Amino acid sequence: FEGDLQPAQRPSWNYRSEDGGGMILDMVCHWRYVLDNTFGNVKSVSCLGATHIPERIDEDGRRYKATADDAAYATFQLDGNIIAHINSSWCTRVRRDDLVTFHVDGTHGSAVAGLQDVVTQQRMNTPKPVWNPDIRQPIDLFAGWQPVPETTSFDNGFKLQWEMFIRHLVDGEPYKFDLGEGAKGVQLVECALKSWKERRWVDVPDLKV
């Protein structure tokens, strides 16, 4: 929300680059650990940032110029020739199962994961839609997906990570998300910003931490 019809749900500094705001800075660091730990290590990135809403209204009702990117369109190349494309936006309206969804395609099936739920579609259950602009689509393309039974692994991921960290502090249990993981996230942000500025693919070198 821009702040006129109803109050903005994000602080105004998020939209000012001089105050540390920006979608790429805010979110690309998170996509690093998601991609690395779910699909494969990030090897290169092509990223385009944009400021779709040039003016917003701050907490005191004053108009201000939005100087930071409020959307990022990034493509990542991972180990194993895996391609990941992630759009991040503070300007879009949601029409999907959750605020964040990941659609993953494999040769033998696909999965769509939100923050709480996951659905899958196997190769043998995949329908075959036919392109015909003269009629409405006769296939319910949502019906052929099967929910994955809920387990404790689908608990709040942020809560689980905090619990792991607390057990690490109190009981000395191993904790995989160390400072090195944070440094990798910052590295990917820098590569994404460089890609946007230079309008090209940027390789992500191995980071020794």
C-alpha cells in the first residue's frame, strides 16, 4: 500500500535506498540459503531491479520520493544445470495459494510449496490441456494436485531455525546456519546489484569463510 487509501504496511525507509531500503537488499540474501539448501548452490545470477511506485506517503502523512527498488526479477543458475527464477515485489496483488509460493518442476513430477502447505503432481497424473482460444479451458488445472500430508517438518521454518539456534547456545548442538551462511547471502546481494547495474550475468564465486 502506498499510504494514501490506507496506511502502508511497510516502514517508509524500506523504499529509500539512502536509508538502506530496497527489495534486492532485503530479499535476495534469503533466496541464497533457500536455493543452496533446497536445490543446489547458486553459481550465477541475472537480476533486474525496478521502482514501480515512484512516490509514497510516510508514517506522518508526508509524500516522499521512493528511491529504492520495490521489485526484483532474478534468474539464478545452480549446480546441476538447475534454473531458478524468483520474482520479488512490494507492488503486486496476490492471487496464489500463499504470500510466497515455490513452483518446482522435475522430469517425473512437480511441487508447489507455500509457507505451510505443499501440493504435488506426478508425471502419470499430469493432464494434457489443448490450446483453444475459442472455448473456456475445460480442465480444472488445480484439481490434479495432491496435498502432501502435514508433518512436523512443515512447522514454521523461522521458529524451527530459532529453536535450533537456542539448542546450539544452551546445549551445544550443531548449528549449520553460521556466519558463513550470512556472508553468502550478502555476497549474492552484491552480485545481484552488480548484475542490475551492468545489465549482465554475474558469476557467484565460491566463498571461503
